[in-house]
Amino acid sequence: MNIDESWEEVYKTLYSSTDPIFNEIINAQNKSFQYEDYPNGARIIAVGGFALSRGLTLEGLSTSYLYRNTLISDTLMQMGRWFGYRPNYDDIIKIYMPSVSVDWYSQILQSTIDLKEQIKNMENNHQKPRDFGLYIKEPSNHDETVVLLITARNKMKNSQSQEFLIRISGDYKETTKFSLSDTDYNREVSETFVEKYASKFDENLLYKNAPKEVASELLSKYIFGGYNKLNDKVASTVLTDFDRFDIKIAANQNSTIDDIKHRHRSFRYEEKLGVIALSNARLGTPTDGAFGLDASAQQKVKKLDIKSQKQYFSQFDKYERNPLIILYPIKLNATAKEHQPTREFYDEHKDEVYWGLSLGVPNDGKKPLTYRARLNTVRQQQLFEGEHLDDFSYLEESEDEL
């Protein structure tokens, strides 16, 4: 930092610059301090509690000693009086507080960022708050004798607290439920992507070593919906952790990039939810995880006797393979004949193409994401209905049928 003044010059003015500083207690009984009484500016050490932390803005605030605490997150945020614009002197702002407060503010910041991402996704999906399942991460209370709440309990009476574990490293996730409100958009995203990068796919409809910027055009735009385990959180984490991806179009045999032959899947239509649920809660086949493996990795598969999609990723680390994105163009099979809404939906939409998406991630040594969150009623319903949809009529299907 370049400072024009020398220490000798500063030393001569220390007394005159500090002499005008005065102390002022600010509370409910003493509200006499007014900036208007100091036309040349006030130099003040303000001491107070509730009134100071929430009821007064100190102009030119540069140093804060925050000892006061609270057990409510939203109140704690309101006590952060140092936030805001500090033009020309933001480099000299200092904040002193206990380590527990530093930890709590850090957690509140992460929860706020996460909530803003949800709201951004809601906006991008053209959804209204009443249709969107929101959650707020609850603070991790390292001191079990002290519990930090999101807000007052009476304001959370319709919400529900739940523990979450999201396994990404060495895992494979699919979109097995399609919300009708999203299918047209996802079809456009998928088909536009295929058309744009048609020249990058080989004769097996595989795009090897795609840059993360290319993969982001799928993972960041595709709407996963509230009923699938593959979601925006998983996608954004993988895009952060990996630079190269393999992208496969899982079409039927004899397909080319100019003539994609669609797979067929059995389904059930849940009219109340406006959701297409694929049978067996499965989008692809157990061997789809082999897409993108080189000859050495394929030999390893034979030795390991791999039998599930997940094993193609849990048994390989990030140096042996890339994350794999699979696009599934599918048409619906006429099954579940006994279920009238499904039968009627099939008759009306049997010629339409639906695009599913899966994501497999090799082992990178990272632990699963674990956190506790408080869910609004819409998110609670989505989780409940998602589990219910997974339970419906498991059907026997061969890989040829898929």
C-alpha cells in the first residue's frame, strides 16, 4: 500500500485527531445522540445493545466489537451493522467478535447463497413460489448446549426438519420422473444441444472429453424437477469438481446422429401431480455405465464382474474415467393398461419424444454432502410423492425392450 504521509507527519497529528473522540451509551433510556448536532462530523465510540445492533445506523463505521449474540439466524443477520457500501475506506474496516459468532455468520452466509440459488432456479423454470419446493439449511450446532434456529419457532410451524445425505463421488443418478410442465423445455434443451454439437459425436454417439463449459449447457439448463435424486445441487457440484466429461446419446441400435432411434419405456402417469414416472424407477440399463470406458477400463470391468450402473463409477477413480452424462430420447410404452389415466395419456402422447438425463461420477475421494434443512410444505410433498412414485408397479423388462 502506498501512503503519501510519513510517520513523522502522522505522529504530530495523533493527539489532535484522537482528542475529539467521545464515548456515548446508546439504549432505550438514552437516545439523545443525533448526527445533526455535529455539523463537522462526530467521532464516537458508541456502546449499546439492542438499540445499537438493530435501531441505529452509524455513519462512517470502521471498527466494530460485536459481543452481543442471539440464537435466531434472521436476527443475527440484522445485527450485522457493518454490511453495506463503504466507498473509499472499505480497506480499513475491522470486525472483532467471538469465534462462535464467526462460525454462525459463515453458516448463515452459506445458507443464504444456497437459498438464492434455489430462487434463481425457480425463476429460470418460470415457477411460482407456491409451486416450488424450497428449503433452508439449518446451522450446524457444534456446541450442543446452544441451538441456533433459522427463525422463531412459531414462524416455522408448517415446515419440517430433515437430515440429507447426497452421495456424488462414485455414484450414478437418473431422471426417472418427468414433470409435464418441464418436458417441452427439456426436449428443446436436449435437441438444441445435439444439433449444436452433432459433429463432436462419433459413430457410437459418444462425445469424448467434452469441456465443462459444453457439459454445463446441459447440466445447467436441464430442469431436473423436484422428484428426482439428480438435481441442480448435484449438477453444480460436479461442474465445479471436474473439467472434462463424456456425453452419450443412448439411442436404439443402428442410430446415427442424423437418425436417432428412440428407446421405449414403460410408465405410469400420475394425473394429480402431472408427472410421468418410469417403471422400476429406472431410465437406462445396468450396462449403460460402460459408455466412455477405454480398453483398459473395460478389462477391469470383466475382472470385477460389474452388474450395476453405479459400480461403473464407484469402482473407478477420476484418473480412470470422466464423469458420464447420458441423454435418453425415449417414447412411452403402452403398459399399465389397468390404470385409466395412464392409458388415456398414452393414447394422446404416444408419438412424443421425452428426453431423460443421467449423470455418473467417478470416485474423487470426497465424502457425501450431509446437512440438515428445514423444508416448506411443497418440498415435503415432493419428497413424499417421489418415494411413492418409486414404489409403483415394478415390471419385468429386458434390455432389448429398453
